[in-house]
Amino acid sequence: CNNLSIVYTALGNYELAVEMAREGLNHSEFSELQHSLVDSLLKNKDYEGAQLALENYFSLYDEQTVSFYKHLQHRADWVSVNHKLGNSEDIVQEAQDLLFEIYEHYQENPDISDYDFRDFEAAKNTVEEVLYHEHEGKPALQRRDYYQGISETYPDEANPQYNLMQVYNELEDFEQVNRAARLYLENQQSFLL
């Protein structure tokens, strides 16, 4: 069921992917089925279903009982679902707290395997996307200051540089666009480019 759910998700047939993962969960509490279910629900934009699946997942698992990085991804999914459903009183703070925790984890654990790094990066990207959407409508100078502050605190992170490239381009400060682009390329893992 899990493998079939993964295939259906890859083919874009999210409803069948959800059905297969749920069928598998009727027979087993295999954690991979939980991952497949959450993934297919999110890709199907069924945020209420994803919220329920994540609540169930968190009632069964924690970072001690499953892969730390898969668990981290689901914590990021939780922030994203809260954002989509408007379930947080302060989604910016919620997302920022998790993002900084993720950034600090990397500072303390820079030797993450390539396999785990993909889940780690996915978690980071999920939270960064929430913050991007929360800040995108703000004035360019305010966004510049926000991302500049993050880049000063976490100079090895790529995403603040990527966002600074966009802001500096909008401000037509092309020298700073080039600087941010160089830092982005230096900070981004080459296998992710």
C-alpha cells in the first residue's frame, strides 16, 4: 500500500494515493504510511485532512521514534497547514521559531547525510515559504531589513540571500543583487542546485 501510494502521488493521482495510504494504515501502523498519507493530502491541497493526519501522526510518533528529519518535516508541515487554515494567532512567530530552530540545528550538526539532508531541506523550505508569503506584500525596504537581519544572524543560510536578491532587484541595486547571488550560490548545497 505504501509503495502504491508513493507511485500514485508521483503520478499526480493524489486521491488514490490517500486511499492507498489509508488502506495500509488499516493493516499496519508503519510510519512510512503516515508520511505518504500526509504528503499526498498536502499535494492534494486537502489541508483539513492533512491537519487530522498530522494530529494522528504526532499522537503516535516523536523525534525519538521515527527519523528526526522526517519528524522535522512534519513539524514544518504543521506550520504550513496552520498557515493555510488560519489556525495560528501568530503564524509569523510560529514559523520563525521553527525556522531558527532548524537553522541552529544545522550549525550544531553540519554533517547531515545527503539522504537526511533532503528531508532537512524540505522542512526548511516549507517554513521559509510560509514566511515568504507573510512578508511578500510588505514594502521592499522592510523586506530587505528583515532578510538582512536573518542573513547576519545565520550567514551560512542560502534562503535569506535568495530573498535579498529579489528585493535588491526590485530596488534596482544590482551590485547588491550580485553580492547576494554569490552568497546564495556559496551557501546552497551543490547537489540541491
